Amino acid sequence: MSKYHLSWLDIIRLGLVQTALGGIVVLTTSTLNRVMVVELALPAMVPGFLVALHYAVQMSRPRWGYGSDIGGRRSPWIIGGNAVLGLGAVLAAVSVAAYSSTPTIASVLAVVAFVLVGIGGGACGTSLLAFLATHVAPSRRPAAAATVWMMMIFGFILTAATAGNLLDPYSAVRLVEVTVGVAIVSFTLTVLAIWGLEGKPAGHTQNTTDKTEQRLTSRAFLDARSEVWSEPKARRFTVFVFVSMLAFSAQDLILEPFAGLVFALTPGETTKLSGVQHSGVFTGMLLIGIAGSWLSKRYEGVMRAFTVAGCVLSAAALALLSVAGSIGPGWPLVENVFLLGFANGVFAVAAIGSMMGLAGDGRENREGTRMGLWGAAQAIAFGLGGFLGTIAVDVMRALTDTIASAYATVFLAEGLLFIVAAILAMRISVRALRQSDNFVDELEPATRA
């Protein structure tokens, strides 16, 4: 039997792992962020720092991916990573509940919690994508990547909607209870979804010499990472991921506080608003995944065009949000946020497919290391984007007369980042056409399903 043994049902099961992971992530990066800024009246820099910290920890993603490469099994990394992620989320909720009475202890606990969130999310996510890259047939990888990622977005939506209802009326105790419940459900779903998948015949065996070589190379992780970085395709794509995801992530930590401070929405309502944004992302990814697969069989460069279009449309949606602050409650905020999510989804689906398509391109047994490298680039960009966004809000609030003006300025700056990302995407496409036809072909893996 071929090592590419996963059926579509198996791929959906792996998607449930992403759903479980997304359910915890949306609480730690959106809901807890809003509670710190609005209910606890902390500077936006505080949750910005914590989320940036959890991304900084994920710079070690290549090491976890390499560990699953040489270990021969990725399931323990997936299950263990989810467990650590859930523990971190619960501790984060406890730290938020403790801020009012013991701020010093709460601050220390929050730092520990977000470090655990970073470790758990990185280990689980990197190993899952590497699992897909090594066990899904090449023709199915792009569609599988889009399916799994949309199921993670579904986890965002489901958790945001459910937690939003459970959190009103808000209390610190209720926040902890909801987080514990989400963590338990997430871990249970992950174990049930992954159970037995890796035990299926993969069509290949390793002899003793291979295992010995793997034990030796495990002591030379830095050499393995250097090998991957020396691959032109992997290196160029790493730079692309970093720049594009910096633009993608810049609005994450300020949208809910913006809705709470300018539009006077409750914690539950802003959590639901986050769900609306993720619904837009889900819709954009689904639509472009289907349309891209169909159109690319007839027209070359369709996915590149969608990438650029998604960046430009995201910039337009952010520009509209900057106008929303000056108009206030009369603005169609929900529709605006949905548009932003849709535009983000259009852009993201091309990048996700690219990642899956390139993971197995190069030296064998380095899929996890490549996924880790790109995951680290994404994590650094997300950490910088979120943290710089919150700092920009705090600075602009000190320099401008109104809160709405501060947020408007930052949204416009983020829109300009998306324009820069669009320009970079076009330049990468031109360079790829001139230097590597294969790279251009593989930048459109979602068309090969």
C-alpha cells in the first residue's frame, strides 16, 4: 500500500483536530484580549505583549517539526501539543480572573500561560500539517490543506458563537468555566480524531541503519535547519510568508477592543463579532478554493491573482473600518467585519496551498522541518503584527483627541501593509517566472487536486 494512505474521511478527521485547536486559540487571542482592555482597563500593550510572547515561543516550531520527522510518529506531538495548549488557555483565564485582586501574581501566571499556549499550539499545528504533507497524496494536498484550514476557521466560529452566549452576563468565574469546558472538549475531540490514523500501513519501513542515521541527525538540528534554508524555494517562500502574514495579523488584537470602546458592544457581542469575521474568512477560503481549482485548469496565474486581490480587498475593508469610527453606531459594522474576514480568506487560501505543495519539495524526511520554518516565520509575523498594532493604538490614543481617530489611523496603516504585501506577491510571481518555472507551478498547488 502506498504511504499516501489517507482517505477524504481521514482528512476530515484531521480537520477536526484543527477545529479543536482553533476553538482554544480564539479564546486566548480574542476574548481574553478584549477582557483585559475593556473590563480590566489595562493598556492594549499588555495583551499585545502576551500574544506576541506566545508567537515568539513558536520560533522553535522547526525543532518540533524536526523532532516529529526523526521520531517516525506525529500523533504524540499532536495530542501532547493540544493538551499543553488547553492547559495554557485555562491558566490564562485564571490569570485574567486574578488581576483585580493580585495583579503581580496574575501577571506572572499570564506569562507562563501564554508560553504554554505557544508551545502547545506550535507543536500540535506543525505536526498536523507535516502529517498531511507526508500521508496525503500529492494530488489531494492542496484541497486537503484548504479543507483542514477551513475546519479550523469553523472552530473559531463555533467557539466564538457558543462562548459569546455563555459569557453574557460577564463574570471572571464564568470566563474560567467556559475556558475549562472548551479545553476539555478540544482535547477529547483531538484524541478521538487522530486515534488510529497513523497506525495504518504507510507502505514503507525503516531499517536499523535508517534509524541510526536519524538518531545521529537528531543531534544536528541546526544543520538540518540550515539545509532547508539553503533550498531556494523554501527560503523565498519563508520571506513571502513573513511579509504577507505581518499584514494579515495586524488587526487581530485591536478589532474587538475597537468594537467595545467605539461601538459600546459587550464582551459577548464582540466575541460574536469575532465569529462574524471568521465566518467571512471561511466563506472566502471556500469560494476561492472552489473557483481557483476550476479556473486554474483554464487560466494560468489564477491563484496569484487571487492572492493579490485578497490583499487589496483587505486594505479596502480596513479603510472602511477607519471611516466607521467617525460615524459610530450607525455604521454597518457587522457587514464591514465580514468583508474584512472574506478578503483575508481569499488571500490565505493561496498561501496555505503553497505551504502544503512545497513541504515535500526538497530533501526527504524534512517535511516537518519545512513546516516548522514557515510556521516560525508566520508566528514571528503574527507576534510583531499584533504587538505593533496594540502599541500603535496606545500611541495614537495619546496623540489624538478621540479613541475613534486613534483606531482609524492604525487601520489605515494596516491597509497600507496589505498593499505592500500585494506588491511583494506580484514581484515574487515575476521573479519566479524568470528564475524557476517549477516554483510558479508549486505556488498554485490548490489547482492540482
